[in-house]
Amino acid sequence: MNKPLPNIFAQYKAAYSGHPKEIWTLAILTFINRSGTMVLPFLTVYLTTVLEFSLKNAGILAGAFGFGSFAGSYLGGRLSDRFGANIVIINSLFFSGVLFILLQFAVTFYSLYFFIFITALFGEAYRPAVAASVGDYVPKSKTGRTMSFLRLAINLGMSAAPAFGGFLAIWLGYNYLFWIDGLTCIAGAVYFWNVSRKWEKRTAAAENLSAPEREKPAVPPQKNRHYLLFLFATFLMGFGFIQWFHSVPVFIKTVWGFDERYIGILMATNSILISLIEMPAIHTIERAKKIKASVLAGLILLGLSFLPFLLPKALLFCFVAVLLFTLGEIFFLPLNTSIALNMSPLAKRGEYMSWYWMTWSLTNIAGPTIGLAFVDEFGFSIFWVCLSILVGLSLLLNLSLADRIIP
């Protein structure tokens, strides 16, 4: 007689099983997409060391990616509603691949700004299109688990990209990175075109809707007050979240004196914990219908994650902060994306998701610029307190909206 699996293994099995073939394909494609953008983590290094731009001009050029991401998120969502999400995914991958290859031939400031902007525009159109495609194949009750699954693919891909990219840049040179990134994206486009054209058209999110609900006119996102408040709450949280990839590493190195080795270990700890914990955790939370509690707990943990940096210098406090941040990210982020998707009416799902990803693009533009300028003026200690307050405001907004936006 076979013994039942221990509960923890049963949770893992349940979390990773049951995804439709379309979601597995999107996960594979997302991994290819993120692991195939090896040049992006080294873009500023490339601009300053190879092309010998000043830090100021390199920062402006890197900012072009944020603006391109913002525009791409908008277009990707709108075009998904008009032509279909899968068409947008294919074109996003193909044209961003071509543009990655062409980017290596741009050497002047203005040509680089144009190519970085347009590459980001096509490349980042991928994100709202993928979210809209998820809504076509996954019912609302399982979108959190699906978003967590895709986040796992993103994390694995983004973990692989800097590792391989760094070695290839040293061994072969940056030109090969542009070629590899471009050809990988084009190969992903061909793969997805070949697979997705065999998929049956269906809308899983509509399965549980009555006929009057399906025929109800869709309100555009800019006229949906609850959705706009939700996006504002997401921006407040996102502003704090993004500091973990800009201000926090600067603080750990320049103020507490721990070098890149320790920063890398801390970031790796984050990725490993997410890979091990997030999928079964979100699966359990959705099945127990504890989404509201998870969202609020995640925000509390994110807000607390900055406070260990107010304590005396110690590597232990760095790991405590990372643990708080990682658990907050796990409990909050996939469900935040799921809520945005579930709030989106069928006829305007792409447009709603474009506004969601545009909000994240704004955090990528405003976060490092405003954050580091604030630190330069007032110092890190005040900054950590202010970030905790911002996340606290997001918590209050989510709490006030919870009964309206969380099933």
C-alpha cells in the first residue's frame, strides 16, 4: 500500500500540476524571453566602458528604456484587444529581436536613445499581452497561481541572464550579446507562432459569467474609479519595491561597506526563496480563499523590510531585511497582478493590463530618479522611514478597496 505524500510535497505537486498547455507554453516562452535579454543588466556598463559615455549621459540613455517600456505597455494592451494577445506576443518578440541586433550598430547619443526606446517599446508590449492571454485560458479563481507560475519563469530567466551575459561579455565581447539576445527573441517568436496557431479560441474567464454580464458595456480604465485607486496603491507600493534594486544595493555597499559579493548573495537568497516558496504558497492561499489576508500581510512585510537598515551595521540585519522583503513579495505581488487581471472586463482586458504595466513602468522611471535624489538631499535614514510610510499608505488604500476588488 502506497503511503500518502507528506503535506508539503502534496502542496508542491498540486501547485505545479493542472496548468493548461497554453500556460506551460507561455511559461517556457517567458523564460526564453527573460533569459534572452542578457545585455540589459549590463547596458549602463556597456555605455560607459565600451562606448565611453559619461555617467550622466549613460543614465539618460538608460532612462530611454523606461520611457519605451511605458509606451510599449500601453500599445501592447490596446493592440491585444484589437488584434488578439497572441499576435502581439509574436510581433513583440520578433521585432524586439531584430532591434536588439541593430542596437549594437548605434554609437551616437541620439541613435542610441532612439534604438533603446524603440527596442523597449516593442519588447515591453509583451507583458500586457501575456497577461491578457492568461485571461483567455485560466478562470479567475486560478489566476494568482498562474501569475506566480509565470513569475517563476521570469525569475529563473532573469537569474540566468546576468550570469551567462557576464561571462559572454568577457569571453566574446558585447557584440555577441546583442546577436544572442536578438536571435533568441526571434526564435521565441517562431516557436510561439508555430504552437499558438493550433490553440482553440476560448475565454476561460467568461465561463462563469452570465449572458448579461458578458454583454455589459466595458468601462475604460480611466473611468473606473476603483481601478484607478488600485493602480495608485500599486504605484505607492511599487515605488518602495523598486528601491530594492537601486537604493538598497547602494546603501549596503557605500554606507554599510558590504561589497558586490554580499549584495549578490542577498539577491540570490531572494530568488531562491521565491522559487521554493511562492508557487505552493499562492496555490494554498487561493484554495483557502485568503487572498485579502495575503495581500495585506504582504504589504506589512514590505513596509517593515526597510526598517532593519535603521539598526547598527550588521550582515544579519541585511538578511533579516531580505527575508521580510521576499515574504512580502511572495504574499503580495502575484496576487496584485491577479487582481488587476480579474478587474479587467473581457472587451478591454488588454487595455486594463496595459494601464497596470504602465504603472510599473512609472515606478521604474520615478523610483531610482526620485529615490536617489531624495537620499542625496536628506540621507538614507529618513528615506527608509518615508518608504515604510508610502507602503503603509498603499496598505490603507488596499484595505479600503479590498471588499470591492478582491473576491
